[in-house]
Amino acid sequence: MTDQPPERHTRSHGRKSISATLKPTELITATPDLARAWKAQVITLFPEAFPGVLDLSLTGKALQDGLWQLDAIDLRPFGEGRHRNVDDTPSGGGAGMVLRPDIMGRAIDHARARIAPDAPLIYLSPRGRPFTQAMAQDLSTKPGVTLICGRFEGMDQRVIDHYGITEVSMGDFVLTGGEIPAMALLDATLRLIPGVLGNAASTVEESFSDGLLEHPQYTKPASWLGHDIPPVLLSGNHGEIARWRHAQSEALTQERRPDLWAKRKET
């Protein structure tokens, strides 16, 4: 088999970076990198799942504008045998199957040769460290990220150890694979990249930006089915409005996320 299987690339437009190469033009199948674009790589058994919802709304427009690009790398072509097997039974016995280290290692090497070395390498795993807004903010400042979507009973531990992979969890629940968590992680990160939302101020007062849940939001009409907008929001007094919103954020955080409130009090 070849170490350079074809990979699926989503469409995107923007300024292409051009560099010299000894490879004949007709043999180049990969999508050229876009200059200054934030790069997302996703290693998955289901590349057709991407970009999914990321191709919609503001993230979709940013993809088309070349603010970021996506390479969905199919794990299957790296597999062994006629059926391109990627998994095997767990050592020591047990239910399910485990992604083989040699297969995943080839896929990772293929991906990492095509992204900046300081781009994080992340495995979406329910046993990983919890994903947070701070983590999304940090990722948005990097040149991109390589995400590994697990399947079956997970991935051989030796791959994680060898590559120093960071395991990240999207919550205390288990899914059939890492594709949905990968999309959630990318969505949370992409919206923080300059130009994606268009209005940078919209990320300043939202939930978790300062360790608090976001305050309630209201819009017209002023009265709806007997429910009125709080008068302070219609007062025009911006100082009072800011104090009201902050108090609401504190009250909601204490009630719904005592863990966040405890961390905030510690600092």
C-alpha cells in the first residue's frame, strides 16, 4: 500500500500560498494551502460527515472566504488487507474493537507533514480533559489543529504515548464516535478567529468569557404574552444596564453552575 492515500478536501477559496516543489504538477492532488488560513485536519472513518454544519452560516462563509480550511482525512485507505481493516480485538480480551497503532500512526504522519508543527494534536475521548472556552481561545491563536475521531473501543494507547497526543472530552457522556465532538470543538474555536463572526464584540460578554454564564437576552416586542422586558434594559442608563447584567450572570452561575462559581471565588 502507499503512505500517501488520497484525502478528502472541502472546498474553500482565498489566497493560495505558492512554493517550489520537485513533484510533477500532475501528481499533486492535495488542495493547496491558503495563506494565513487557520487549518483544521480531521482524521476520521467518515470524511463525508465534514464539513457538516460547519459549512453553514458564518463558519461556512468563513470557509468560502478562506479564513480557515478543512482537510477531512479518511482513515480507511491506511488500513490493511483487501478490506482495509483499521482495527483488531483488544489485548487481554474484552468487548469491541480497538483502532490499530500502525494504521493510525500512518494517518497521523500523513496529516502532520501537512500542517505547522506547533498545531496541537488532539484525540476526542470521553476520558480526556474537559473542553473549555479558554481552550477554544487558545486553539484559535494557533495555526490550526489536527483532530483524531475515535471509533469502537478507542485507540491503542501506544499511539497516544508516542505522539504525546492531548485527549479532550466534550462532556461526561459517550458517543459512537468523535465526529460530533470534533465539529463542536471546531465551531467553538472558529468563531473566535478574527473575521469569522464579523463583530468581535459579540464574543466579549457571552457565557464563560469571564468565568460566568451569560445574562438573559431580550428583544422586541417590549411585551409578549404578558411577559415584559425588564424596565432597566429600556432605561437608556448604560451603567445600570451593565450592573443589572452582571448581577444576573452571577445569580445564574451560582444557581446552575456552582462549580464555576466556586472556581471564580477561589481566584
